[in-house]
Amino acid sequence: MNRTHLTRRQCLAATGAGMLTFGLAAERPALAAETIRQGYQTNIWGMPTYYLMKSGYLEKHGLAVEEYPVPSGNLTMQQMVARQVDLGTYAGQSLIIGNAKGGLIAVALIEHVGKTARVTARKDLNITKVEDLRGLKIANQTGSSVGNVFVDTIAPQHGLKKGDYQEVRMDVNNMVAALASKTVDAMVNVEPYNVIAVSEGIGTDLMDYSGVDPMPVFMAATPDFVAQKPDLLIAYLKAWLDVANDFKTNPEKVADVIYTFYTGKGYTLSLDVFAKALSRVEVAPGFPTDLTPYMQQQAEILLQSKLINAIPDWSKALRPDFMERARSGA
């Protein structure tokens, strides 16, 4: 687990530095920033959250942050079930499982990522269709939303059932190297790893998920956080509305900030290639009113697969009221 150090701005706020001004009466001491434990995934789905943490908008709304990065959202969900993290993003299937296991609550829809989730095969195999993966080794982060959709929906649609291919369990951030070394023949992955594989001549995209599943990604909170800190949650969502404006009006700034995350990890992709990956993320923080039918469908798939024991109570699992209050300035 990584925790950020306090920024100078946070230190000033916490200590009340600058309270006295020469020749003027003392100002009221600044209140210490409230700290939230933010989980996020280090693939492209988690990068809007990464931008949120680096943008300064949390501090603007009186918040500080501890970072908890993991390779995929289902791991953030598990941390939240264990109450190690307050807030985190993941797709609908992980939210449903998290609600079943730990009462986790969606407080916003952050993005749609169906275009970022892809099945990518080794280029040297000259494979063009998913059905051509029969008998081959497919890297998959088992238990992730992307992994579940592939196994439960996409593979069967292309005539592949369990046993028709060899599933190799692997974190998404290790899959490109496995593809390059020919340890696996294909991968079920998300950006920017797919675009990296393609740009380096390692892989060929067979399909993205957008025609099968739009894959809404939610910001979820633990029930403890929702019950104990509703005002803090509203301030947090106000920061997200500021982030939404940056994604809409200043995408170059956003891309520059997020690009440094991957170059800092040793990836050598160009800014143009990265921008292509980021453009596949449809960021629009809010809470659409038409989510329940989609979530019901996903829950029924999980119930049939015996990954949950009952359909969630959507009035408790989906809480648009906090985002509505954030938008209204409450």
C-alpha cells in the first residue's frame, strides 16, 4: 500500500501556517484537511481517480488523501470489503459482488470503459477472431469484471466454453510481457496495455467490449463511510465535478498528468499512443437514472454463476442522492 506525503498546501492547512499577517488581526486557524483512503486501479480505468488525486481539487474542497493503488478494481473492492479503503472505482460486476460481500454502495458513475477492454492476441499467430483462440493459452485476471465478462459472455458468444481454452491467471500489468515472451497466446486486458502491445508490434486486437457491454465504472463507498461522513462524501463528489470539467475542456492537461504515471513506471509508450488509449475512456461523472436494468442483468449473470447468493436491493446499492446534492451545491 502506498500513502502520499502531505503536500505543502496540506501542511499549511493543517498547521494553520500564515495565520498572522503583519499589521492585521489574526485570522481564524485553518481546519485540518479531512483524510480519505482512496483505492484505485493502475490500469486506465483508475486514471481519472489518479488525476483527481493530483489535480488539487480535493484540497480545494478541504480533503486530503491516502493512495491505495492495485492492479485491478476487484482488488480494490476486496480492500473495501475488509474496510481497508473508504472509496474506490470498479465496474458493475465487482460492485455487485462487493455489495453482496460487504454492503458496498455506488455513489457515482465515473466513466464508461467498454472501448478500453479488449481481447488481444499475439501478432505472430495471425489470429483474427475470438473463436480462433480454441486450444490456446489466454491470460485473464480471474475475478475481475473484464475477466468475468469474457468467461461468462464473450467466449460463449464465440463458441468457446470453459475447457476449450487454457485460462492463465495473471495480473493485467504482467500480460504484455507474457505475450511478448510467448508464455501466453492472447490476453483479456484493458488500456493502456492493449495499445502498448499493438504499438510495439506484439499484439493484434480481436475485439473490444463496447458492442457487448458498455462497462460503467462506479465510485463506490463503504457503508460505514456513507453513514458516518455524508458531508465529506458530498465535498468529495464536488471535486469529481471539477475533474469532469477538466476532462471536457482541457483533455491535453489531463493526458499530460496521467502520462507521467506510466512513464514513471518505466513504460516507453509515446504521448500520442497514450492519448489514443485515454480517448477510449468516456469520463462523465454523474449518476444516470437508467442504470438499474443493466445492473439487474449483470446481477442475474452473477447469480447464475453462483458468485452471489441474491440480487442486491438497488435502492441501497445505488445512491444517486449524494451526487445530486453535490451538483446542487448542498
